Amino acid sequence: MSSTLTLIPLEQSEDTLTSTVCADEKSYILLYGFCEGRKMIRVNLAQEGAYACIVGMIFGQRGLCSISTFQHHSASYTTSDLLIKTVLVDSAVFQYDGRIRIEQNAHGSNAYQRNENISLSPLTRIATRPSLEILANDVCCTHGATIGTFDDEDYFYLQSRGMIKSEAGRLLVRGFFQNVIRKIPAELMTDYVHTILERQLCMIPYE
Amino acid sequence: MSKNPFVAQNYRYGFSVPERSLCKTRIGIGEDVVEQISRQKKEPEWMREYRLKSFVYFQNRPLPRWGADLTSIDFDAFYYYLKPIEERARRWEELPEEIKKTYDLIGIPEYEKKQLGGLSAQYESEVVYGSLQARLAAQGVIFCGMDAGLREYPEIVKQYFGTIVPVNDNKFAALNSAVWSGGSFIYVPAGVHVELPLQAYFRINAARMGQFERTLIIAEEGSFLHYVEGCTAPIYSTDSLHAAVVEIIVKKGARVRYTTVQNWSNNVYNLVTKRMRIEEEASGEWLDCNLGSKITMKYPSCFLTGPHAHGEMLSLAVAGRGQHQDAGGKMIHYAPDTTSTVVSKSVSQYGGRTSYRGLIKMKKGALRARSKVVCDALIVDEQSRSDTYPEMNIDERQATVEHEASVSKIGEEQLFYLQSRGLDKTTAEAMIVNGFIEPVVKELPMEYAVEMNRLISLQMDGSVG
């Protein structure tokens, strides 16, 4: 069983990316950054036992960024797991289209998809549009999406402990992105992944 | 995995009685048919113009390019208007024998009528029977066919008709606006609580029939209403078309619940537009059960226009052989502190296909609005299919939206647990399916819940203990 981690900075990536995962292979894909335009990420699970995990740490300030993902299961006992988390400040607009298709022969497959969005400015807009097409019956497929903002109580708690508001916001965003990072197994983890998170946190404005 | 269908496949309402017609338009549709319907009903001029305008929209609109495949519909293969009797009956005994027999067979017995605040029965294109408790009538409640509503209360109808679902909303709403006939008109005055449900039965008897009922419900401030509709049709080898429009206005502090038990036969296209506007502190609820029809496309919507308005949607879809249930709901939040919940349960079996298609929209200014959507799907056998297409558009930062969906078969572990407690496999499966749909079924009025339990009854001839 071989595991790989692919980093995809949205600003520099191709508009369409296709990854085909082979038998008994574990493929991890990390999306990060934010860019104007539309990106399509497609994962084909066409061989028995293939596993793909797509995670995203998206931090947007300005412009419209649109991401589509497609988890395509066409072989039995394949697994895909997707977690994309987005934090928007200033006037960023984010669109997410997440498609899962489990073909009739892909019995025993599991597919998960989760998209969580936090908006920190009144000018942001978010649209999320999942679609699940399940043609097999011996499968498990779940999907979840949330859109919201941090509670005033979260800020209050941290501020009552002596933090200024922007610092508190940064800590909350760090915590929000933490379980994205945790999806990546320890042996594939690099310092660079942490650097990406720190760089994104630096973009949260001081109010 | 058991191959038995989990929901009984034999359709009880597939019988038909000889066709009865006093007036029937030619087969197909055209301006002449629209004119003829309007003339037949002796309608005011504005309604005739409204119909003709709608017909133009209908002709110009393309079929929806998403959702179920509707290209097999031949609009020239249906009869658009059929009048079965001259005058709406006020007493059950006045109904012609074959119509009475039909309703007896469907099971609208006398005792059941006594459980209701009012009853309306539509047969083909017209409402043939209508009743309302004298006590409710004395309080100013109006419950009659839409045609009678237009004749007797033209001011109210003209003020609200087509304001919630505009003529050019979609192709089928335009078609309904052009050729509508029958449906219910309900007006509940301020502060009046209609304790017992008002119920309407829709029946298509003739072959190649199109039924286009039009319902308008106005609930004034602080009132309460529960409206229930049921639909059945005979089985023919030719298709029938049902395209209804339902418009509901729920004013400040009022509450309306609209329950549908749709059990058309498997040759009916069911393409319905249903929408309600919910004003300040009011509550609107859709309880939508789709069991029958060939193709259903129906997305009841709530427009939450006043602060603290609440919208609710409970949806149950069951698709068997040759069926596609493309159902869901829309919640559109315009005002602060509005809340909505959507619970959808679907079962696909025998090669059927269920799709949940939903939309949650938070407009700018919907401060602190909250919405939660839960969709669960059960796929019973290998030929069946289940889709989930929930969409969320959020323009307001201070809004919270949650969505959860799951698709699965009956869990091996659940089965194992029950079997280890001594239940045989079939009983265990029945228990799991019943538990799966329970959250929706328990909200149904008593007589429908009993009916639903019968329908969801499992075939018990599988393995024995």
C-alpha cells in the first residue's frame, strides 16, 4: 500500500486536474489558496481498493473562486473522503460544486463529502451545491455542508482571557482548519503544510 | 439481501368506471381549447385574458433541461378539460352512482367525513362535491372549488390569484394558468382556528386525461388551517398529465399545514408548482408524500418574507419499478430571524429512482436566519438509484445553514442486532424500514397514517426465523 500527498496551490494549478487512483493506493490531495476563476478536480477510483482523500484549506479575500470536485467510483470497495473548509474575509465570493457518483458495479464503496464555510465579513457570498448520484445499493455515502460565522460567545470567551479581537479571530480560524491538517497522516506531513496554514492566517486583517 | 419489495407494489386504486362527460374539449391543446374552457365556465374577461396570456408563455417556454426526462410527454395526446356533472353536489347522495362508487372504493366512508371540517372531491376537471361544517361557515371560513371561488368571491380571487406563482414561472405553471379547472379556494378569517382538517380528494378517471387543479389558500392574521389532499387514478397504458399550481398566503402569526398524499397510478406525469408566502411570525408547513406517478417533479417552496417566520418541509418519496420521484423543497429567507427545516426520506426499490433536489437561499438582510436540511435515502436493491442535489446560496454572513445527507442500504449491523435478539430477517427489515420513515409518517393525519402503514407493510413470506 503506497500513500502519496499532492499539494495543489489553486493560484498556480491547471483549470482541470484529474487524478486516477490505482488499486491499494492511498492518495491525499491538499487544495489551498484562493484564485479568480473555476477549478475542476476529478478523482477516479477505478480499481478495487483505491482510496482518495481530498482536503482543502481555502482562504479568500477578494474575487470569485469556484471549485468543482468529482469523486467518481467505478470499482468495488473504493473509498473517497472529502473535506473542504473555507474562510472568507473582505469581499470574497466562493462557489463549491461537489459531485459524487457511485456506479452500479462499485458495490462496497464508501464516499464522504463535507464542506464547511465561515464568513468573516458582510460582503462575502457563498454557494454550495453538492450532488450525489448513487446507482449501487451496497454503499455508504454521506454529505454535509455548513455555512455560518463564529459565535459572539467564542470571541467573548477568548477576549475575556485577555486576547484582542483579531488575535481571537486568528485562533478560531486556526482551530477551524486544524481538522483539515489532521486528515493528513503523520508520515506524509511536512513542515511546508504548516507553513501554508501560517501564511493563510497572516492574511486575517487586524481590525 | 432480500429481493422482496419493501413497499407493497399492488396498486389498489387502479380501477376505472365508465367515462362520464357533459363537455369535453378536443384532444390536444390550442388557443381554441383555452377559449372553450373559459367560455364554458362563463368567466370574467380578465380571467380569459389571463388564460390566453399564459398559453403564449406555455408555448414559448422550453422543457426544463434538468431533473427527470420529460421529452416523452406529447402535449397533443391529452384531453385538457372534461366536465363530468352539471352542478356541484351539496349532499353525498346527489352524486351520480358511478362517481359515488369510485369514492366508496377509494375509501371515503361516511364516518371519515365526520372527522373532517370540510371535504371537497374533484373528479376529472371539476369539483363534484363540497361540504363545510356549518360552524366554520358561520365563522366566515370559505372552502369551495376554485371556479366557485372565482364566481362568488371575485375580489379576493383577483387580488391574490397568480401573485405567488406568476404565469411565466415555469412551463407547467404557465400551462396550468392557461387551462386550470377545479382545485380548492380557502379563506380563513383573522383569528379563526380550523381545528379539524379540510380535505380534498383528486381523482382522474378518464384515459389520457390532463388534470390542472388550481388551489389558493389565504390564512389571515393569527388563523390556523390544516389542509389535506389525496390523489389517485386508474392504470391505463396511455399516459395522463397532472400539473397543479398551489398558492398559499400565510399572514402574520398564522399557521398553515399542507399535507399531500400523492398516489397516482404509474402512468401519470405529476408536475406540480407549490409555493407559500409566510409573513411575520407565521409558520408554514409542507408534508409531502410521493408514492405514485410515473414521473414526479415537485419542489414545494416557502418564501419567508417576515421576521421570525418559520418554514417546514417533511418529505417522503418511494419509487418502484419505472418510477422517478424528483422531489424536494425550497426555503428562501428574506427577513431576519427566519428559520426553516427540511427533512426528506426516500426509498428506492425495484429499479426505481428517487432524487432529492432542494434549495436554501439566504438573501442579504436575513440576519440570524437558520436553516437545517436532513436527507436520508435508502436503496433496497441493486437496480435502484438515489440522487441528492441540495443547493445552498448564502448572501448573508449572519446566517447559519446546515445540511446532512446520507445514502445507504439497510445496515448489516442493525440487521445483525435485531436478528441476534431473535427476530427473523424479514421482520427485522420491516422494523428498520418503518423506523426509517417514521419521522414523516407520524406527522400524518390518523387515517392516512393507517393507510401508509398498510402500504409500507412488508411481504412476510421471506425466510422464517
